[in-house]
Amino acid sequence: MRMGQSNSFQFQRQEARKRVDQFGKVILVGSGKGGVGKSFVACAIALSLSEKRFRTGILDIDIHGASVPDYLGVRPPLKSTREGLVPKRSHGVKVMSVSLLIGDNPIPMRGIDKQELITQFLALTDWGRLDYLVVDLPPGTGDELLSAFDLFAGKSSLVLVTTPSRNAVTVVSRLRRLAETEKVPVEGVVLNMAYIDEGRTRRTSPFGRMSKKTLEAALDSTILSEIPLEPKVNSESLYKVLHGRNNTSVAFRRLVRRWTGEETRC
Ligand SMILES: Nc1ncnc2c1ncn2[C@@H]1O[C@H](COP(=O)(O)OP(=O)(O)OP(=O)(O)O)[C@@H](O)[C@H]1O
Ligand SMILES: [Mg+2]
């Protein structure tokens, strides 16, 4: 916490931490780099956990570019009860995004205000008990990210998302190092848009090809999963893609097993 923060902020932070106590595990999905598929990966992880009947929520803290509601097909307005704001539901996943609160309005906001907004948003949402909360982080290594590291401390680990382009990997390696400084455990890397399947035997790599060894060395992390460039992502619902017979759905089912094992919640 910073010097000079108000009593009301401290109260909100305590309330937010009470909510966090109700979560089994928090999976932060970040990159530092914009446009590499963080929101896509975060939503796919949440849907894949929910498919196994785990109580799952997703929190989108990308204040300036929220896209979780689009991927999961939810819209404002939010309702509230005495317990707080009621998350939207998408295929069993509880969904919360700042954009559900403010719609498409632009939000000019300084760092300290962002920290307060995210804290309040978490404190005011009636999540109930969750096995997993997935958090979609914005690009950059600014206040939203530092707030998330602080609010979920002790419960969270970070999944890094990158494409195989050198430029993306360089930016992601900065977040990797920041996570280490902030003592946030790193799960590993999801390599998104890694290849395009062209027939049964041919694969091309539109965003460059780095060997697994080079990539893992550059990010000092293990590659957990390689997700293809999936043309249907932009034309069908994500849920439909994840329930189709394709490499993307197989990759995400395998990925979530690192948290759930073979288990399905009864
Ligand atoms: N594996 C994929 N195959 C095809 N399209 C993809 C894939 N992953 C992401 N996309 C597309 O790339 C674009 C960017 O994805 P997304 O919004 O998830 O990235 P982001 O890293 O969250 O971006 P931002 O930094 O703006 O938050 C979207 O149009 C998305 O549908
Ligand atoms: Mg995003």
C-alpha cells in the first residue's frame, strides 16, 4: 500500500481481501504486450475450467480495452443485491468487467484512481465461493498489474501469453522479471498463434518461429501450451470453438489439467 492512501481505500482493500479469501486459486493471465491474445487465453481457460464443473469466475481489469464481455457474450447492465454486484454468467462462468459497469464510455483515469477502481470493483462484487478466479490483465506493466499482484498476493500465479515473434518475447520477458521481483509465481508460457495448420502434414508459422529451447531460455519459463491461429475465433463464439474438434480445444483441455489434474468437480 502507498503512503497517504485514505482510510476508505484501506477499508475497501480489506473488503477485497475478504473476497479473495473465498477463492481457491487465482490465475493471472498477462503478457505486457498488447494484442497477443491474453483475453482470448483468459476466457478459454475460464470456460475450460467451468466445463469441468469447477466454480469459476473471470475478472477483466483492462480498464481501457475490456474485451472479456465480447468473448463471453455478456452485456450491461449489472444488477446488485444486498450482497453486492451480481456477476454476469456465461456457460457457468461468473463474469465481471469494468466495461459492464461503464459501457462504452471513455475513462480518463490516473494511476491511483485505477488502483482504487479495481480494489472497489473486487470488494463490491458478490463472487461467492470460487474454485478458480481467472484475471485478464491489460497490456503494459502499470497500475492495474501492480494492483492485481497486491490484491491477490499469496493466492495467485501468472500465466504468460506471447506469440512467437521476437518483439513480443522481449516485452513478455520484462513482465517475467517484474513477476520475479514482486514474488509472483510464474506458471509458464502459452504460445499463442503459434502456427497455422495447412492440411494434415503442413504447418506454417506466420508470426515467426523460435525454437522451444530459445523461447524457454528467453522467458526463463516452460512452454505450457501451443495454440494455433484459429480462424474461427473471430467468427464463431469462443464456447463453440472450445467445443469443436480442433487443436485449440484439445490444447486448453490439456492446459487446465495442470490445476485440476484429471478431476471433474461433482
Ligand atoms: N489463437 C488465435 N487465433 C486467431 N485469432 C486470435 C487468436 N488469439 C487471439 N486472436 C485474435 O487476436 C486479437 C487480439 O486478441 P486479444 O484481444 O485476446 O488480445 P489481448 O492480448 O488481450 O489484447 P489487448 O492487449 O488489447 O488486451 C482478437 O481479434 C482475437 O480474436
Ligand atoms: Mg485483452
